[in-house]
Amino acid sequence: MKPVRMLFAGWIILWLSACSSTGPVLYPNTHYQSVGQEIAEQDIEYCKQLAESAGARENSGTAAGNVATNTAMGAGVGAASGAVGGAITGSAGRGSLIGAASGAVWGLFRGIFSAARPSQPNQAYANFVYRCLQEKGYEVTGWQ
């Protein structure tokens, strides 16, 4: 029952992290000060939607795909190292099974916790939003 709870908690973290995203940080120049924060946020959302409609994607990979990749890589590395350790101690098959299981768990946790951090946006997407905001009169200082 414990593994099911751990897996469920991992999926909740993954689901919540999929909602997080980065955004441009605007310098409070005269245009920003004249329109105010609320209008500036609406302009940011407009530029993000415009970038999406032009084909630029904020993130190139999905969080679930990254977790799955990390889990599979962890299982492969764990199986290989477990087989070597098992061959030394006398049972390569048992060592590879233990190594694969522990490597998969390590890869799963690595994927979940790295997915919980917002990543930098795709470069084409960031450039598009930056240019859109610049044409509206804003100064983008970076992404956060």
C-alpha cells in the first residue's frame, strides 16, 4: 500500500508542477508606469497567446515525458550496475533486478522533483514574447 501512496503523491506533485510556468520580468519604465501592473499583465498574456498561435511553445517537453524518461534511464543504469555488482557477489540476475528496481525509483523521484521546478521557456517562445512586449513599449529584463 505504501508504494501506491508514494506514487499517488508523486503524480499530485507532477500535476501541480505542470501548471507552473515562467514569465517575463518587466522593467518599470515610463510606459509600464503609465499603464499600470494590471494592464501590463494583460499585455503579457496577450503576447503569450500570440506566440502560441504563431506556433511557438512555452516548453518543448512535457513534465510527464521528462519523468518517464528519467525513470527509464534510472532503471537501465540501475540494472547495469546491479548486474556488475551481482556478478561480483555471485548472482548477476538478482543484482540486475535489485539494481533496476532501485534505479527506477531513483529516476522517478529525480524526474518528479526536477519537474516541480519551473523551467526556462523555449527560446523561440521567449524571443517572440519579448519582441511583442517591446513593440508595446515595455522593457523585458529577463524571465522568472
